[in-house]
Amino acid sequence: MQRRKLLQMLAAGAAFYGPWKVHHAWAQAGQKKPLVIGLTMDASGQFGASGTSERLGAMMAIREFNEKGGVLGRHIEALHIDTETTPATGSRVAERMITRNEVAFLIGGLSSGVANAIGQVAQKYGVVYFNSNSSSPTESGRDCKRVKFVWDGNGTNFAQAIVKNAIKVNGANWALLTNDYIWGHNTSKATRELVVKNGGRVIDELMVPQGTRDFSSFLLKLQQMKPQVVAAAVGGDDFRAMRQQVMQTKLDRQFAWVNNQQDWEDVYGLGAEAAFGVFGTTWYYRFDLPGVKEFVEKYKKTFPGMQVKNPGNTFYNGYVATRELLRCVEEAGTTNNIAIIKKLEGRKMSARDRMQHHDAWIDPVTHQCQQTIYMATYNDKPAEPDDIFKVLSQVAPADVVDPDAPKACKMASYQETPSYEQ
Amino acid sequence: MVDLTPHLLNGISLGLMFALIALGFMLIVGVMEVINLAHGSLFALGAYFAVFIMGLNLGVGIEARYAAAFLLAPVGVALVGMGLEFAMRRTYGKDPLYGLLLTFGAALVIEELIRLIWGSGEKQLSLPPDLSGAMLIGGFIYAKYRLYAAAAAIGLIVLLWLFLEKTPYGAMIKAGAHDSEMVRALGINLTRLRLFVFALGTALAAVAGIVLAPIWGVRPHVGVDAVVPAFLIIVLGGVGSFWGAVIAGILVGIVVAVTGAYASEWSLMSMYLLLIALVTFRARGLFGKKTALEN
């Protein structure tokens, strides 16, 4: 036999034997193939800290289902690969998880750039993808996808909740401090429109490149501009560095600061004053609502010895998103993507179930979870060291809906979306 | 000009901090011809050691703890640096890629060790009250700490310069950078000299980490933010040139600060554009020596 022929036969044998071995093993054991969920969370880069919390939230939901016997009689396995807060890595990870690891679903997204990249790959294959924590309005607007569901409040929701009141209380002259990437751009765009609509004026906008560590020139420029309100759309490590420098110069007392959304991990462990200005969030661990105490206790029991002693909004989103996905699989009785998408579109979730103040729903047109938005500031009378937020008000989801998203969102039809099932 | 002045002054203070970051890197590249990619991780380790020392219950005030952290953390990092130099010995005289790969690997290991020991969350380096807070300069609110950091950078630059120029050991280091074989032929223990230079370079990285910690914050991957400007500054200043690194650092600080104020989206990119512009016309950097090909 020729050597080339032999190699060809060996290659063909290996190609057949690989998948056969895997499936054959499950068949022999009389068990169903595990349901693999791909967790596309950042573990490094600008959103590494928040991504880690989000992943733990998803893991806790998966653990709960496994304790009940999994879904559809299948054990659930989680596969996590670090997306590094880098869109190119997000694409690569999603592609690999779908084509090589045969994941049934993808969950995870902190950076909107990464979430958008993952969403494109997911749509190509028809894999249902949950963007659990990224907040650019484009995620449920221009970049919406049939397979993608957005679980966090977005920049427009938060701006809707804050801007009008801030103009009334603090003044009409605004300066924008904007992280120079998709989330920052779109959040600032929404803020600018709302400022103008409510009779305010944007005197200037300073773009903050991602990776900025020194904010001294921005802070000097703000002093030259003399705005009444500074609306910052700066996230992750950039925000942490900025906060540190704002606190050092006491500029938090010089202007009114509006910090669109504040992730728990970005201020955790730094004392109440680190959460300066007014900001939005979707959940707080000290809500006096049914289920919150038990949820917090469960977090502590499941992940003992964690540096972050109490769960925050990113953990919460990771948890509720994963739990809802698995519920939909149970209800649909299948992992077929179209069946799951139909279960999710227009889905209603009670306030009690979600541990928020108002019922939530998934907009069938934009695929964004419409939920209660909370306004908060730093807590000057903390009941315990972690009690760093003082929740000022809550806004019902209907009052903060992004009106432009349905017009911008053009998603593929069911027929155009590839059928996918694992 | 009225508008520009505060940004120029801010740029100089920022530049001094950049120069401080680059000094240790420059020393190791200059003497040992090793690009130490672990410089950033050692920078981060210095900040973490300082946070650890500040957190110890020593029964003394915050000023004394800060002083202890400032002195002891660089010593701890220097010991780590010496360990790294031991590991590097087998790469001397071989393809430079080996040293590059080894220090890159060390950077990853140090960063992961930091994660394992201190966790991935943010840490804060407490400051004595006299160093924190704000002050008014020319009608602008400025952080007191930034002035302290700039002063600390000037002090360290001067001390290092005096050490290199005015002490016999400094003369040996400079000679080692110029012609290591000749230094060995003169009976100087080159192995010990290299060990000392590596320890000094890594201790300087730690000092920079401690000084920058209250401005940049303390995270396991904060070193990545330090190693890139350090590399850029020594190329810009001319590899091995002490004053080249200092002047390039100040130049980068001014460019970043001024673009931050007037074309903010270019503030990070500006340092790279500066490098491209300079290297295009002067490949050896500001104060780099001419190569044989240029003579």
C-alpha cells in the first residue's frame, strides 16, 4: 500500500472515530449527552473583574439546575474561555465553542464591542446568545440579532432615568466624558439627545481612549470648561483610574457627576465615597425585597471566601439570564434555537421572581430585557462596610424604554436564521 | 497661552512619572541587553507588596507604614528580580529571543501569582494625610499627590544619576554596558554585576509601582499599562541613554497631556505617533549612539 493511501485512511478513520467515540460513550453509559453552555466572559482586560462575577452568577444558576437533575434529563456543563475584553478574541472564542465544543448556547458579555463580535458569530450559526451585561444601546438597536438577547439596562435607559432630574437639580450646562468605543459613543449620544431635549446644553465632549490611566489633562480641561454637570460614560479599569484621580482632587464636589451605570466590581472594597456622583444600576444586594436575603446567602455559601463578599449587578445579571434560559429549555422541551427564541420573545418575568421592584419583559422587537432602573449615589450612612450604594429612586421599565431601538433594530427572520440544536 | 500653561506643567509632572517607570527598564536593557518584559509585572508586584506592608498591624502610624512600604517593597521585588536573573543566566550569549521569552513567561507567572495571593479585585494603597487631598495652583485644583509623585521621580532620577556617575560601582555598570568582555578582562565579577543591575532595575520598577499606585490603582494587570510606555520611552530616548530616557519621558508626558486637553481621542495614540515621527528621521532615538553602519 502506498504511504499516501495509508495516511488518507488513517485520517478518515480518525475523523470518524473521534465523534463516534464521544457519542458512543454516552450511548453505552445509557446517559444523555451533557448540555454544554459556552461562557464567553472576560477574565482579563478592562472588564476582567466584572466578567469574573458574571461568570460566577451563571455558574450558580447552572449548579441549581444540576442539583435538580439538569434540564431535559441532561447534565449541564459550563465551558468558559476568557474573551479578554477584546472583540477579536470574542469572535474566536465563540467560533471555537460552536464548531469544536458543540455548545448549545452562549452566555456572557461585558464589553459591547466583544458582545457585538460574539453576536455576529452566533447569528451565523444560529446559536442563541445571551449578552448578559454589556450596555451599549446599539446591542438592542443597530446591532440586534435574532439569536441575541440583551439582559442589562442600556446607556439610554440609564440616561432616561437620570438626565431630566439632573438638569433640574444641578444645571443646564453639561460636559460629556466619553470612553472612546461603542458603548461610550452610544451612551453619550443618548445623553446628549436627552440633555438637549430637556433644555440643557452640551458645552463640550472629551473622548477618553480605552486604556487611559492618567486623567489629569481631562480633569484640568473640565476645570477650564466649568460645566455644571459632568456626564461620564467611562467603564471598567478606565473608570477605576478616573475615580481615584477625581477623589484625590476632590473634583467630585466641584461638579455634579452623572456616571451613567456603575458596576459593583468597579467600586467594591473602596469605601462608600468611591461611588461618587449619581449613577444607575439594576440591582443591589440590600434591597428589602422577597428572595434577596436568601440569594445573597446562597452566593456566600456557594462561593465561600470570595473577595467580593456580596453579589453585585453583574453577578445578578449572569444568574438571572442563565436561569431564564434554562427555564425556557425546560418549557420548550428542546434545545432547538427557534423554539427557544420564541419562548424568549415577549417573555414576562415577575418583579418578585427577579428580585426587582417592577415586572420585567423581553421586548420582542429588540430582544432587550426591559427592567427596573435604579438611581443611586454613595451611601453616607452605610449599615455595614459593603453598604456603599444609597438607592435614591427606582424607575419603571416603561418609563425608560429606548424609543430609537425598535427603529434601528433590523433582525434576520426565523427563516434566515440557521436552525441549530445540540 | 493662558489655556496651555497648566497642560504643559501637568505634562512635565506626568512625564517625570513616565521617566521613573522607564528608568529600571533602561538600566537592564542598557547593561544586560535584555528586554525585560516582566518589568510591568514587577511594577505591579511593588505596588502589591506596598499594599501588603501598609495593611500590617505594626502598631505605628500611617506615615511610618508608608515609609516602611516605600523602603521594603522595592527590596522584596529586588529579591524576586535576583531570582529571575538566576533563571536568565542560561540565556546569556544565546539568541536574544530566549531572554525575551523567559521574561515574558515570568511576567505571566508573576501576574497569576498576584491573582492567586491577592485576588483579581482592585486594591487601594492608603496615603498619609499630608500627601492626599487637593491644592489650588493658578486657579486650578490639582492633586497634592501628583506633586509629591513628580518630586519623588526627580529625587530618584538625581540619586540614580549620582550613583552611576559618582561611584565606582556606577562606573563599572556603565563600563559593563559599553563593553562587558573588557570589564570581565579587568577582573570585575561580571556575574555579580549583572545580578546587582537586575536587582536595581527591578527595585526601580517597584518604586515606580508604589508611586503610581495611588494614581492608576492596583490591579494584577496594571503592569501592562507600565511596560508599553517604558519600552517606547527607551526607544525614543535612545537605548542605554540615561538622560535620553528622562527627556523622552518628559516629552511623552507633555504630548499626552496636551493632546488629552485639545484632541482627547488622540491622547494615547499621540505617544506612538511621536515615536514613529522621531524614529523615521532618527532611528537611534534622541540620544542613542551611532551604529557602525552610520559612521
